[in-house]
Amino acid sequence: MINGSILNLKLFRLSLICAFFLIAGALPKSAFSQESTSEKKEKKFDPKDVILEHIGDSHSWPVLGKTTLPLPVILYTDKGLEVFSSAHIKEEEVNGEPTGKIYQGTHYAYTAEKDKIKVVDSNGHIDEAATKKVWDFSITRNVMSMFMAIAILLLVFLSISSSYKKREGKAPKGLQSFLEPLIVFVRDDIAIPNMGIKYARFMPLLLTVFFFILINNLLGMIPFFPGGYNLTGNIAVTAVLSVIILFVVNLNGNKHYWKHIFVPNPWWLFPIMIPVEIVSIFSKPIALMIRLFANITAGHIVILSLISLIFIFKTLLVSPVSVGFVVFMDCIELLVAFLQAYIFTLLSSLFIGMAIEEHH
């Protein structure tokens, strides 16, 4: 009982420390600046800028404070391929407004406007017609975050796979013993109940989806984590995950699955049920996409909004209340991180199970 109380106290202290660093990490870049002149008026703090900067994407990788690493810009235009560093078009503030530098490429001149690559004409004005001809395949912050998550997944699971081969028939140890309960949980409580004896075929997919979402959710909660991690809060990422599930479900659907959609019983329900069933094919992955995106993004917005209260009221008297609520929200977000990975994997296995279920 005493050990449990000590552990809870340590966890509470750790949460306070994390909250402090989270607040420090969310400070606007001018928060520590002591420069003040009569000619330059201090820019008013806008929480919207801080929040949108965190949950959005960019062509640079934030490290600490003002320090950022430029990422490669890869553009495919109607005149050919362009590759250059984002440092050439880095946005700078001019009269309080962010303006990107102009870079003269091989085919066009480029600039950055709100982290979007734009083509500019000879007068320095944005050419929207030419911009529409440019396909952006750049390595952005979210892409780098995805590469990092993939590297962690490969490192973890290749290590566990090697441990199983070397210690066959022996008790698990190390990383293997830490993650085995989660692997068994996905198999016994998600895959088998929803897919029956055919579960083994889809276990690699379910394990990949579960741990990919879980790792990214947890990394997004670490204060000062490089890159301002918010991968699962990006709707493009959740959309791709949902499209993968859409293809897996419908490519593996048996004749009973398709008969249920196109030959409902009784026959006089054809005009009503066939459109409804067709819509349901697409509504299921859309629900997966929106649920994950909305929950993760909402959590980040709420936490940053609570931190912003300190700068909105311009007093440290608000900080105890703000930090208290941030710690409370961090605890909830920790639960949400696991819960959203579980729900996405559970619903995916349920949809697959409905498509491969044999008729009784």
C-alpha cells in the first residue's frame, strides 16, 4: 500500500515536470525575448498561431526553440523535376507577416506561403496558374515523423522476432516480455473473437495498425519531442490507414458478403437496401478516419489552449490552474492514446470478420 502511494506520488511529480516542459515548449518564439523599442510594438500573442503551427505540417523540422532543420523539397512540374532544400524558401516575418524567401529553381521561381510551395513570376508575385502545375512530393515534417515511426516499428519487431527464434520454448525477457501481453491481447481479444479461425492471416495487419497508431499517439504526448509530433492528428494519415482497411475488407469479402449487399432479403427491399449497403461500404472507413483524427487533434488543441491561458491573461497567477488542468488532460490523453489504437484495430477486425464470415 505504501509502495503504491510512493509510486503514485512519483507519477504525479513526473506529470508536473512534463507539464512544465510542455508549457515551455509551447511558448511563442518571442516569449523569452527582452528586446523592446519605441519603434517596434510587441506582437500580441495569438493562441491560434501556436495551435495551428503545432497541429499543421511544414517543410522544416523543429528541434529546440528557434532551431530548425531544413527538409528536402521535391517538386514535379510540367517542365521536369526540382529538388532543393527548404532553407532556400524559409519563411521570415516582415512587418509582422510571414513571408517566404524566393528561390530561383531550374524551371520556376518558388516561395513558401503558409507552408505551401508557390510559384512566383518575374515580379515576385505568386502565379496560381503555374502553381497548379506543380506536384509536391516533399519530405515534410509529417513524412519525417512517419519514417521515424516506421523505423521504431522495424527496430522493435525485428528485435522481438529474433528473440522468439533464439529463445524458442523459453520464458520471454526484456522487450519481448514487455510487449508480449499487448501482442497476445490483440490476438485473443481482438482478432480471434471477430474473425474466428481465419484470424492468423490478418494478424500482421492488425498488429502493424495497432502499434503504428499507439507509438505515434504516445510520441505526440512527449514534451519537447523533435518535430512537434502530431502524425495521427493529420487527416491524410488516418485517411490512408482507413483506405488500407477498405481494400482489405472488400478484396477479401466472400460471396455471402457481396450477396448481402446486392441481393438483400426480402426482394422488395432492393430499392432501399442496395443504396444503403453501398454507402455503408465507404462510411465504415470514413468513420475510422474521422474518429482517430478528431480525438487526437482535439486533445492537442485542448492542452495547448489551456497553456495559452497563461499568455492570454499575462499573469502567472493563472499558471497553477492551467498546469493542473494540463496534467489532468495529459492523463486522459494517455488513456486516449491506447483507446484509439484499440478502437481502430477492433473495428478493423470486425469489418474484416463480417466480410470473411461464412454463411450459417
